[in-house]
Amino acid sequence: MKSHPFYSPSESPTPIEQERMWNSIEDQLPSPEAAPILMHWRSFWIGNVAAVVLIFALVGVYVTTNLLTTGTEQASASEDRMYETLTSATGQLKTITPLLLNTASEQVKPSIESRIQAIEDIDQMIEEMKNDMMINGITPAKEFSLKRLYATKLDFYKEILLDNEGQL
Amino acid sequence: MASRSEETALIDNALSGQQPAFKQLYELHVEGLFRFLNQFASNREQTEEWTQRAFIKAFQKLASFKKEARFKTWLFTIGMNEMRTDMRKNIHFENIEETPEAHGTQEFSNEEWMTARSLIRKLPNDKKMVFLLYEVEGYSHREIGELLDIKEATSRVILNRTKAELRQGLQV
């Protein structure tokens, strides 16, 4: 790639950085031909891993939901931490959702699927809200609505987790 | 650098599930996106985070990419959105109503670019973004208007003001 004189060579990603980024990206590539993973939820290994993930995720969800719903007097620094926790918690939850769906009993599968659909709808609303904030600026009302959307999304995750928790 | 048709073929292959095509698209664009986003990050870890999130989103939504657009432009838009989402103080562009100057200021020489680096890094994010997109990444004012959702004239005015500011800084 032809480099503009503004960029110094040290600003390009190193091969190690490129590899590290690619590894993260590769994990999340869409796989159209992905076959359903057949795993028995009673398997000792899966059961233990899922239980640990569920405990961590539930703690994260509860802490973050509480932070989101306890008023606006939070200091800027704690809000930054809150968003970091939120992003990290929802990222983890999104990663384990397919596993939860696979391991869920037939009775709870439809309810989990409808909650996943609801989360996708909320994600779309969050995206639209963020775009609006980017274009038209941030107002306290918009910030509040965005927080409510995040909180609702977390509620849905919590319900998915609780549905599965009963089976483990 | 791949031609437009080669890139379109890569996108088609990726859409049909050929995993190596994703890596080729990544290798074509990772350096450019990383270097650009790095101008706004406080450390390289942050740049890595924005870059990988931009690629993940772009690849997951590849089916919605309109092939008449440039993939790089689309990827940069996603990358900038990821970056702006994380910024507590969002980058705000005021729509400027004044008429842009008819004649832009003259181009920077290679030597001036070297000297101007530190000045450019200190620019406010809105000015830095327009300046880098136009001067370094080669986008037109119309494209910048679409990328940042601002008027074309606003992009011109911001660029002219930024260049004048930089020239002044270079003379000090």
C-alpha cells in the first residue's frame, strides 16, 4: 500500500498486531454453512463451563443494570467504567447465546428464540438512537432513552440466562 | 492494491461463504483503517479494538454492502462510528453556512507534512477528521459530507480553516 508522507511507518499495525486482530475477527466471521453443533447439555464439561459463564454474566448484568437505573448523579468516570462493563458483559452474553440455545430444552427454546429476536430489535433501536445522537447531538432525554434500551436488552439476557439456569 | 473488480469478486466470494476471501479483504484494508483510526486513539490497544470491531461489523453485514460504493469508504464509516460510539465527548460538526473560499490554500510539501504531524495530532477531532479524510485519504468533499453526514460546504470551510491554522503554526 502506498503510504502518505503524513503517516510514519511506526503507525502501521505490526505483523503481531495484524495477526491478533485477525484472530479476533476470524472467531466472529459469519459461517453460512455452519452445521448445528450437537452437544448434550448434560455433558460434564459443557455443564461446568456454562455454569461458570452464567454466574459471571449474571453478576455483570445485575451490577450494570443497577448502575443504569440508579439515577443520573453518576460521575463521568464511573459512567465510563459502566459502559465498559456493559459492552464487555453484552459481548460475553452475545457469545454464549448460541450455546445456550443449543443446550436449552425444547420447552424453553421458543421463548429463548423470541427473546433473541427482541434483543436484535433493541440493537437496531440502539443503533438508530446512536446515529441520531451523532447527527443531531446528545440530550439528557436521549441519553436516558439509550440507557433504558440497554437496560431492557440486559433484562432479556437475564431472562435467557434464567431460563437456562434451571436446567444446569 | 486490488482493482475495483477484484475487490467486488472478493466480496462475492466472501458472501458465498469462502472464508479466505474475508482474510484477503482484511489484508487489503487493515493497514489503512488502522493508521487512520490511530490518529484519534489514546493508545494502540484502542486502535486495535476499533479496527477489529469495524471489520467484524463489516463482515457480518457484508450482504447489505452496496457494490456501487467503495468498500474502503463503507469500512471507514463503520470504523468511525465505532470510534465515535466510544468517545464520551462525541465529535460534533456544526453546519457552517458561510461560503467556502473560492481558492483553497496551497498543497503541503513532503517536508511540511513531516513538520506538520505533531500540529495535526493536536487538532480538535472534527478538524482533524475532515483534514485527514481530504488531504491524506483522498476523499472528496462530497464523500466526506456523506461519511460524516455534514454539508459539502461545511467540509470545505472546515478544511480551509484547518489548513490556514496549520500554515500559521508552521510559520511560528
